[in-house]
Amino acid sequence: MTKIKWLFIASMIIMLLAMPLFAACPGEETTPPPEYTLYVGGGMSLTGAYAEDSAAVLAAIEDYVQYVNETKMMAPWRSETFPDNVTLEVLWRDDELNVEKALTIYEELKAKGMLVYRTSGSSTALALMDRLNEDRMGSPSALVSGPYLLSPPKTCLTIYPIYTDDLAAIADWFLENWTEDRAPRVAYLTADYPPGKSILIPEMDAYLESIGYELVGTQLVPLVPTSPPTTQLLWLKENKVDLALCWMINPGSQPTIKEAVRLGMGTNLDYKITFGLAAPSHLPVFVPAMGAELSEGVVVAGSYPPLDDLATPGVAFCNDLQEMYHPNDMVTHVMYEAGLVEAMVQVEALRLAMLEMPVEDLTPVDVLDFGFFKITDLDTGGLSSTPLSYSSGNVEGVDEVRVDQALNGKIVKQGTWPLRHLYAQ
């Protein structure tokens, strides 16, 4: 029997044993506290490029809400509890990554009484960001992180690092392991797509050069290549690049690395080069799809632990939740972990706000000021690279970046490195 099930059974026994102690005296009537419902969720992108990711995120949010409703616990490793007379409900709509639809959905769900709201992707976050800020609506999302959220910080909160900080962490890690008596040569190999181009900024260049790299140049590849990017890879070889820093989604990184291996390019191949990718190329997705030989040496920063890492409490929690609620339909995508972190942040903001205000009086700004902006060192059981903290001047939840490498078919954590806050301001 899983730990969650034992805790659930134990909590029920304690409640039953305690009932006589709180029984009313003869002739005395008791009035139970009024019941309330609070919503979590918001816009989802179950149609479009992020459909698989979003489905995993939504499954985690629904599982976590059911867990909190049944146990009133916040996580197996936490002592805080959720109010007995408040029930959570997941309220969401599929905006299909359509900006106009996202705006309409936001107004609809806000009118239903939502006090927190997630956005479904960068395009919808950009469209909603000012409106969320005007409404003082806190908005964490497992699929949104970028410099546009940070200058200036508003009410959209990140739960994972921005892509330039991911790549800076890879550069830090690579340099610590560099043994040759010369400056390593670095180049960008990135998707011809707005997030891919977001890494091509002077601040990123300046950081790489300041720590000792020789910056070579840039090659762009399609978001989803229709043919192998042979020309771009051969350019790296011709220019003697040691480290390629990349932003790609898995449908782009997988065929790119497959072609690199065919060309004899990799950490253990004839031409020695390391490919370092930001979080959309999550290794728990990349490695099973590519296999040990094709994935060898590939590095990804800003992602989450593999779902078989049951020694990590948060991963074990993910497994237990699914075993409890849908054991025959397990979600194996790593974005389930991201969805669980997002759900923890939304629910923690509501819990903290209710410590300061009666639940019936809460408004979005109360949840923002007394909830989100009071979250300090929120323990996610090791799912996020560090515990999460927010304030009105800090919407970045983590302050370090996790770096993983594929070695012999396994995902091996290399450590964490500080955020370098590299973005155009």
C-alpha cells in the first residue's frame, strides 16, 4: 500500500476517533462552518503543438486537487493542511493556443470567480499578460517562462528558468569540465522560432565571452525539420565548435541529434562536440525515444527528474497519485511533474491568502499579495531545481538551474548552477 493511501486511512481513523470529543452537549446545537468552493486551472492548450505536454499538466492538476480535497494535506512531506470547509475544483478550457480564444476564455472563467489563472503558452501569455496585471491575477504556468515576464515583473510567475539561464548553466558546467589548454569554442544551434531566437541576445554573448568562451556564430534549424539539418551540423564541424547551445522542442532536437550521430559528431564519436539544450528537449522524453546510443552525451538544463527516480519525494508522489486515481492509465510524460508543481503553487497561494482573509471575501489581488507573493521556500519534493519563492519584485520561482546529461541510456543529474539573469532589459 502506498504512503499516500496509509496517510489517507490514518487521517480518516483520527477523524472518527475524535468525533465524540467534539460532540455537542445534550440540548446544545452546533452549526457547521459554511462550505466554499475555490477554482484552480485556467487556459489549456490541448489542441496544437503543446497538446501532449498540456494533457500531462492537466492530469497532474486534477490528481493533486483530488488529493487535497480527500486528505486536506498539501503534500506527504508537509505538515500544513488545507481548510476542511473549502473544496477545490479544476476549471479550464482548451484555448488551442489561439490568442482570441484565450482572451474570451479568460473573461469567462474570471466571471465564474477564479482567483488564480494559468496561461497555456508563450503566445497566449503575451496576449493576456497586461490584462492579468490590471486584474492583479496571479498566473503561474508550467508552459510559460521568458524574459518578457521579467521586464518589468508583473503577475505572471515562472516555475522553471528562462532559456538563456538554462544555456548559461550548461556553459558553466561545460567550462568546469574543460581540460584543454585553450578557450572552448561555442556556437548557437537553435530553432528558427521566437523562443529559439530568444537566446540570441547580446547579454548571452557577453556572458559566454566573459567566462572564457570563444563565440563562433549561429545556425538556425526549422522548429520541426522536414529533412536532416546536415548543412548546419557540418558548419559546426568546419568551425571547430566544442559546445553547441540549442533551443529546440523534441520533434526538432531528436532528428537533429540523430543526424549529428550519423555525421560522427558527439561526446564519444570521432568529432568531439557537446550538444546542450534548454528544457523543451526534456531528457525523460528524449532518451526513451532516441535510445542509449543516439542520446549519449546530450545535455539538457531546466528540466525535471526522470519519472523513475522514486528516491526523489516529488517523483514518488507523482507515482502514488497516479496509482491511486488512475492506475490503468498512467501518464508517463515528464510534464506531469511540471503540472504538479504548478498545482502546488496555485493551491498554496489560496491557502496562504485564507490565513489573512475570510475565504468569502477573497479577490484576485488578495490571493496575489497574501498568497503568491508570500510563498517562501515552497518544497516541491525535489521536482523543481530549488524550492520556490516569490515576491512583488521577483516572479522567478527558482534561483538555480538543474543540468542533466544522458549517459549510457540513463539520465544523470550533473548538479545545479545559479541563474545568471541573462535577458534583454
